[in-house]
Amino acid sequence: MGSPLKEDKFRILSDSAQDAIVVIDNNGKITYWNEAAEKIFGYTEREIIDKELVTVIITKSYQEAFRKRFRKFQKIGEGPVFGETVEVKGLKKDGTELPVEFSLLGVKINGQWNVIGIVSDITERKQAEETLKKSEEKLQYIIDNAWDIIFQIDLKGKYTFANKTAARVTGYSLDELLGMNMCELIAPEYQQSIFGRLKKRIAGEPLEQPFDFEIVHKDGHRITVELTTTPIYVDDGKLVGVQGIARDITEQKRAEEALRFQSEITINMSEGVYLIRAEDGIIVYANPKFEEIFGYDPGEIVGKHVSIVNAPTEKDPKETAKEIISILNKTGVWRGEIKNIKKDGTPFWCYANVSTFDHPDYGKVWVTVHIDITERKLAEEASKGVEEVLRESEERFRNLTETTSDWIWEVDEQGIYTYASPKVKELLGYEPEELIGKTPFDLMSSEEAKRVASEFGVIIESRKSFSLLENTNLHKDGRPIVLETSGVPIFDVEGNFRGYRGIDRDITERKKVEMVLAESESKLREQKSALEQKNIALREMIEQITIEREKVQDDIVTNVHMVLFPILKNLRTEKASLKYVDLLQHHLERLTSSYGSKIIKKGFKLTSREIEVCNLVKAGLMSKDISDFLNISTQTVEKHRENIRYKLGISNKSINLVFFLHKL
């Protein structure tokens, strides 16, 4: 290779190099092998010198090509790959293959062409490249399969990138989107606002995010999206565009509107409604009617424990609440009569209907509807003995159980039915005994069973309660029935999981109703407008009736002053008293109604005293006032009132006696 001094310098430099340095002579044999080569390939210099390079450190797949190129090099000192850097598969002493990068340079030594090769182990670089490739592929997969629209636009608003979700949501192909400006997608009324935000983004001003607006699908229908954007800068800090993520929230907006509509219904219901957080039994909402029934100011009862509405009986209010909560945790529902107490301490009876739901803010809640049944209970207690009341209460409970609209079931730990209530016959057409030994998935199509099984498998693994799981079952006659399923886990006394107990509710019709909700809302608005017109007409009618009533009153006053008062004056003389008394009776009969005769003619068989009481009740007097007026006891008045209701045929009916007498 030259003088000894030069060779020493070359060896010092090559041994300090990180890459392998190899010299091969004109016959392709190795004449020099540095320390880096030993580390990379595993051969010592003594083992490798005079070995043919191509057969030792190059894999068989590259050997023939290398020999062919080397034969040309032997003659003229040049050829393919010589003077260039190429990647090949190297071969270690232990037979392991590794990626290497060869740089081959021809030099003449003693009149013959030799090769100096610099070989780099590029294993780590290849691994990094592969990792980067996989990372890019993973990122691309995430972008392509994301539920959100991911896009980029330039400073003029033209799309420079969009993922597959953008095409799916908008209806345009990716090629179409990349040729469009964002204004072509944005609904006209939002364009000015969006472009104003784009200008602020370009100017570097802060923006309130996210931002809701509407875009127009290719077929013309509107989609509500929630947008978040960030600026795009190049390496020199120059702003070149904006990238954003837009989420389709159309269904969310519809759900919010439906929830608002339902909230309006709840607020205006004639029944008392309140929500109880299942986690701790705290009341989190009460509608105005509930607050009115229980005597609380708006919002006053929120934050109180549910036991506050229970009246003390043979059980403590908290004990009553605990028993009901226990049933709710097992079945998800509770219905029955309960003795409640108002804020001022007044006890009263209600019929309560409790169901379990999942609330977006409060988690699992119990929705309770209360109806005041105090009058009915008082009437029952007044006319029946304690045993009869108990019997009827048990009968009502049995009827409620048998007529419930929900199907109650139990499954064991393998999901096999061990009990089914008779309601399943009405819901799915099967007798209860037909389901024993089957699983819920036997009642579904294969696709639905697969979908529900994946969800139910997670539930069984968790051993937790679940609610409102929608699933489509097949009726015995083959038609689909949509059910809403809720259940609680069953544990034995030792705490071992034994299955689930729950209820299924048929929501097929509800699902159909949801589809026509928009039409219903439109019709409601039309009906509201029509009702307002009727109210206007009714007010005008009432005003006319008021005018006519005042005229009649004026006529009566005039007659009294012009006719009766002169007669009364003449009565003061004894001679004319009989004559004027008859005349006074005649005119008084004309002024008074035929109310008493009507009662007699209708054959109600009331006594004269009962007719007197009827007249006073009709006039609006309370029992105490009537007793003072007739100089009889209040108990006697109450007895007359009971006899009157009996003879008029309205006993044990929710009919107001005053209103009934006015209608006679």
C-alpha cells in the first residue's frame, strides 16, 4: 500500500473509525480488516485475511451479482456500484444477516486494481426507518378511521388535506374536497362568522373554542359540527394555513332539543315529579307541581335526602326509604301507595311510580311520579274497616304486578333464563315456561345476538347493574320487537354471583314515535296557534256574557226598587197587608229560581231540611257556617251532606257537591 509510515498512519486512522474498512486485492481476497470490521461481522483479522470477501460477508442472494461486477472492475478499475454507496444484506460469522451500506473505491496497487470498501452497519437506522414507517402508518390509520373530520386549509380557505371521515360526513369524495374552498361547505348564514374567525386566526388573535355551526351535505341536508382549529407554521415560523378537527354533533343537538322538550313537559305536568340520585338518595330535581303538593318553595327541597318526604308510620321515614331503595336496586322499579308528609307536617297519601334511568349529569337516578290520593284514601277509610282497606290494598298491588307493562326475568350466571313473568307472552308471544333454559340471545337474530353479547359479556364480567340497554328481539311470529333492558346482579348469602334479575320494556312504539317527533312538534305548534285563536273567541264570549249578566242584575235591582219596595211600604198599614203580602209573594216567586222544585221533580226524595242544606251548600257556605245558620251541630250537617250525596247518586265519586248542585 506504500511506505511503512503511510501504512501505519492508515491503520491508526482506520482502527479509530466507526465503520468497517476492508481492502480486497485484484482476486477479490481480503488483505486488510480493521477493528470496526471485527465488531460488525465477528471475524478477527487473522480469521478473515486471504478469504474471498464475497463468500464470507455477503449473503448468497447478492454473491453472483457482486462477482459479475467485480470481474469488470478487475480489468478496467470501474464498474457498477464502484464509486457509489449501495445497501446490501451482510452476513456475520454466526450466520446472522444484517443490513449494511457499502461504499467501494478502486485504487491501483503495484499495477493491479484493488478495492477499498467502507462498510456501515445500518441496522439501527433501518429499525428507526421501520419504526417511523409503522408510526406513520398508524397515524394515517387513526386519521382515516377517526370519527371526527380532520382537515387542513391554506390561507385562502382551500382544502389541502382531508381524512376519510370528511368524505363520509359531507358526501363529497376526497378528490372533490381537495378542489373545494371551505365556503362551499359552510351554510350561507355562517360564512361571514367563519371567515371572520379565519382572519383572527391569521392575525394571531385568540379564539373562543370549540365553535358550533352548520355545513351543507352534498345532497343538501344540513349537518351541525363542533370545530376546533390550530395554526400551521413552517420551519421559519411563517403561517401557511389552518388545521382543524370538526365533530358531527347533529344527533347530539337533536337529543338536546328532545331533552329540552321533555323537560318542558315535566315542568308542566299535573303530577309531581322528582329525581333521586341513586348513589346517595339525594333529591336533585323537583318539578313545580311536586313543590306545590309538598308545600316547598322553588328549589328548596333540592339537596335533601328522599326520606324527608316520608311520613312517620310504624316505620321510621328513613327505614321506609331504605326498603324502597332496596327494591329499586334489585328490580329497577317500584310502584305503590305511600304515606308522605308536607313541609308543614301535614301527612297525606300518594301513589308513587318509580323507575331507574341513567342521567348524563347525575349518573343512575330514580324518576318518581307522585299523585295525591288523599281524598280517595279518606273516603275508603271512612266507609270501610281496616281489614277491608288492607284487602283492597293487597288486591291493588296484585293487579299492578299482573298488569305491569314490563317483563320481569331472571338469568343464572351462564345467562340462562330461570324465571320469566307472564308479561313475556304479550311482549314476545312465548309462554314463560318456553323461555326456561334459553338465553336472551336465542331470541335475537345472529347479528343482533353478536352485538349484544359483546356488551353483555362486559357487564357480566363487571358484576354491576346496567340499565337502558336497547336490543331487538324476534317475536314468536318473527316480527322484530325493540326492548329496553335493565338489570341488577344477584348474589347469594356468601357473596357469590348467581346471575341477574331485571326488566324488559317494549319501546318499539317509542322508537317509531321518535322518528315522527319533528312532525309532532310542528303539529303541536299549529294546535297551539289554533288554541290561542279559540281563547280569543272565548274571552269575547265571556265579555258578552258578563255584559248580559250585568244587565239582568240591573233589571232585578230596578224591579226590587220599583215594585217590591212600594209593596213593602204599603204592608206597614194593616188594612192592605194581606193584599200586599200576596203581591209580594207573587213577585218574589218571579225573582227566585225554581231550584227547590227542580230537586223535588227529579225524584231525589230529599227532606225539607236536606233541601235547606243543599241551598246553603250551593250558596258556598261551609259546614261550620251551615251549622251556625240552622242552629244544628257540625256532625249533623256532615251527616246531611253524606245523605244528600247518597240520594243524588254521587257517593264514592270524585265529584264536587257544589259544582253538581249548580248543574241541576
